[in-house]
Amino acid sequence: MNKMIVLDLDGTLLRDDKTVSKETIDILLKFKSAGNEILFATARPPRDAYKYVPEELRDNPIICYNGACIINGKEIVYRKEITKQDTLKVLQESKNLGYNQICFEINDKLYSNFDTSDFFGKAPSQIVDLENLEFNNAYKVIVCSKNKITQKVVENLPNSCKGIITDNGKLCQIMDSQASKWNCVKGLSKKIGIKLEDIIAFGDDYNDIDLIKNAGTGIAMGNAEESVKDIADFITDSNMNNGVANYIKGNFI
């Protein structure tokens, strides 16, 4: 029976310098050539996801924004967005709690009300008045803080939204309540005829928990958060030590 591997990017497939080793690329190509499937799943937007997936592997679908959209060959084939009304509610509630550094992801562009370089480095963003920004829907709202974000941000979200606190508590990523990596994986696996028990998922952060918990086999990276390791079926080596390639090589090649 054919298998499908689902790979988070940052902290999983990507090394700390955002590259992928040649060994890992070669192992994944061998896995695919044997008739198996590869799927990427990331919190990143399409513009970044496509940039960081190695060129040799870009013919595979990529789940972006933690499941708010899927791209295939740069084309968006699925989307689940937050309405403008609820996006602005999230903005106001976050500010009421004292979190004033906010970003909106709209149509594969990042809009913010502050300089985001401390959080996203050189990633381009457009600084605007978010309250008066013209838009229809948003893929994601990101609350940023140099201090750890509390669960109150998540608890005060509209019912149509959900939030995940990541990056050591410095970001709260907010999406439509039905958007998740796992929901996308389920839909794609059904479409291509892969059984859920034949899905092998790799991840390292809180936004990978649902994916790793529900996949047929859930693999936590050696550098993963402890809560991710706790629910994983197996723990592989770190992202800096070819953890993905080592597991695949040891079990499928």
C-alpha cells in the first residue's frame, strides 16, 4: 500500500539556516519514485513556503497558513479564510488585552501596524492602519509580543476563529476555526486514495500536534517541543541531524 509523508517546514524539514540537506532531498525523491506521496504543511504563507521547499520537490502540494489554504504548482486550490468582521474583532480584542503588534495575512501579503523585523526578519510587510484597511477576508491574524502571550488571547476569539500560540510564546496565529493542517491532509488523502493509517507526519511545534496525533504514524523531531514528543509515536533525530531522512531511510528505503 502506498504511503504519504506530511512534512512541516521550519524546525522539521528545514535546518536552522532554512536549507535542506542533499541527503534529505535524495531520500525524499527515492520515496516518491517508489509510488508514494509527499505533502508539505506549514504556517508560512504561499510566497515563503514555495521559496523554502527545495526546487526538486516543488511539484508536491503545500498546505499553508496552518491549513487555511493549499497550493499546488503555485495555484491556490483550497482556501478557508476569516471574514473581515471577525478579523477586526480579533484586532480589537487583542488590543484590549494589551497586545498592540498585529499582522494580517491577506492575498499572500503581510500587512502590519508595526515594524515586523524583530519577528520575521527581512520578510516584507506593509505598515498600514489596520482598522481602515480595505479587504474582504484574511487568511490569518498574527499577534506578536516580545513577552509570552497568554491564553486569554485565544479565549477571547470569535467562535468562528481559533488560535495557536507558537514560537516560544511570542506569536499567536489565528485562523478560521475549521482551518487545520490535519483537515487539509484528510481531504487530500481521500482525494488521492491514501488511507489515514498510511500517513506519516513529521513536526516540531504546537501547531503540529493535531497532525501528529491523528496521522497513522506521528513523528516528533528531536528538537520538538516536549508536548509534541509526548503525543508522538516515535521521536527521530533533530532537524539539524537529518531527522526526516534518517527515519525514512530506516523504515522505507
